[in-house]
Amino acid sequence: MPLSAERLNSALASLVAGMTGLRHDGRFDEPNLDGTPGDYVSFDSWEWPQGVGLYGLVRLWAQTGEDRLLQTIEAWFDRRIAAGLPAINVNTTAPLLALSELWRRRRQPRFEPVLREWAERVITAMPRTPEGGFQHNVSDRVNDDELWDDTLFMVALFLASYGQAAGQRRFVEEAERQFLVHARYLADPASGLWFHGWTFDGRHNFARALWGRGNAWITVGILDLVEFAEITPSVRSYLLGILETQIKALLGLQSESGAWRTLLDDPGSYEEISATAGFGYGLLKAARLGIGPAQCRAAGLRALEAVVANIDDKGVVANVSYGTRMGHDLQFYRDIPIHPTGYGQALAILCLTEGARHLQSKVEAA
């Protein structure tokens, strides 16, 4: 069936149902450092997969204005805030991006104190590596002196969004700093892609993995950063240059199906749909904004088709790799299991909403 705006809208509705219906099935038992159980699957937990999922829902609501979706998002935050928020780390900061983008548009008084307090704690209390990067500590592990590309999406985008919306330039400048520090150590000048991580203990990039979803966090992250906030012109130009270099590399690695692999340069690793959705969103958005090579739009539409083909009849995105720790060899990434997740749903939502804009503009042009 050919892609159409109507088909994408139907798929988007099923994606929302699939996300809010996710339940922890006990397959992965990952207790947190404080002794609480870790829930990285179900919709009703304050963690990074749910945070990314909520960001997808907020972006969808901003485009559609659907009241029921807004009620779902606000009820989630009201419920979780009333229950008490967890300790601050990179991953527990992720839900604040969705809350900030919601507050930016609606200015609900009850949410602003939470945003303000959390942003202050991020810049004053979050552990840092040498050169001031945010150390990638998470709920179940301390990662001393490590930089991960995930951090930019989970923390820096929140600072940029809230800083711009609240008129607090210092938060935007901290977000800029984080992108610059991470780019220094994670962007590979040879391939144009990004490594998963860097450690100052031994000063190396671990397995030198060009991990698919990690690169997708960067593609989405740079584009959304320059959308959220007034970025210093020189920093904006620098980051967009890095993005264009990454995009050129990605264009040569897209598979015949339209997807990308979990290790981007390894034809023996499996095709992975959350990364594909992130790249599809990024390529289509770049094409709309006039960024990157002319092939962006066609490659983005091929990715969109691959994502739609992986949405089952319950609205759950298939072939999404589970949360991925830092690997010390490439086989680690090849062996990451497949499991439905909130971030898989959210990245698909981002891809489909951007795809719908392209298909709609094509109809209007005709």
C-alpha cells in the first residue's frame, strides 16, 4: 500500500495506543542502585525510555492539537510528580524535555517549579568529566569519567528547551557547551559518524562502535537543538557542519529495505528500527529546512516506509533494540536483544509526523 497522509495518521494513532499499552513483562530485571526495581518498558515509570516516549507524544500533540493526547500527557506528569520524583541522573532527566516543551506552549503554573529546580540541579549538582561534560551516570550504574552520545538527547535538549522558554540564557549556553564537549570526543573525523562513548580513564572510545541509535540521538538532537533555542551563530554553524558530514555518511549506509543497522558500518549486524526512525525524522526535517545533500528527502521517505512496515496491528514497533550499555567489543552490540520500548514508539512517531508534513506539502503542491 502506498504511503499517504491518511495512512500515516492512522499509524500514528496506533503508535500512541501501542506506547501507552506497554507493560513490563519481567524479561529484563535491572534493579537500580537505590534498591528500587528498574522499569524500562512500561509507560508508567519515570525513566529515559518513558521520557523519550513522552517527547514523541508532545511533538505529536503540538502538531495535531488533539485534546485527548494532551490529557494523557498532563495526567502522566501529574501522577508521577505527585508520587515523588527519583534521584537526578542523566536518564531520569529525560522526561523533563517533554515537560518543558509542554510548558513552553501552555505555561501551566504547576509545572514550572519542577522544571526550574531540575534545571538548576543539572547544572550545579550533576557529576562532570574533565572539560565539564556531564558524566553519564544512570539509575543503575555510575560511569566514572565517561561521555555517551545519549546524554545530549537526555539532558542537553532539556536545558536548551527550558532555558529558551524561561528566558534563562545560562541553560542554553550549558546545552551548547555539552554539544561541543561531546562532539570533541565522540564525533569520528574519519567516518563522519559518532562513536557511542569516550572514557577519560585510558582516553579511548571503548569498542569504537558506530552505534545506530546513538547516531540517531545526534541527528535528532542537533536539529531539535537549533529549533528550540537561539544558539550562538558560530556554535550553530559548527554543529550543522558536523550534522551534514554525518548525513553524508548515513546516506551511503542505508540498506535496500530503507533501514540502517545497529552497527552502521557492519553488514552483519541486524537492521534496527528505532535508529531508522530517528534518521528518517532527521533526514526529512533536514530536507524541509534546506540542510544537507539533495538526497535527504528520498532517503528519509525510504526510512519512513521501513518504519511503517515494522508497526504491527497493535501499534507496536518491531525490531527495536533494547537499552544498550557501553560495549567493550562490537559483538556486544550485535547481541543486544529486540524488545518493544517507549523510545521505539516515540522515534517512530517523530518520523511519521515529519513524514506526514512532507506528504501533505506534496498534495498541496499538486
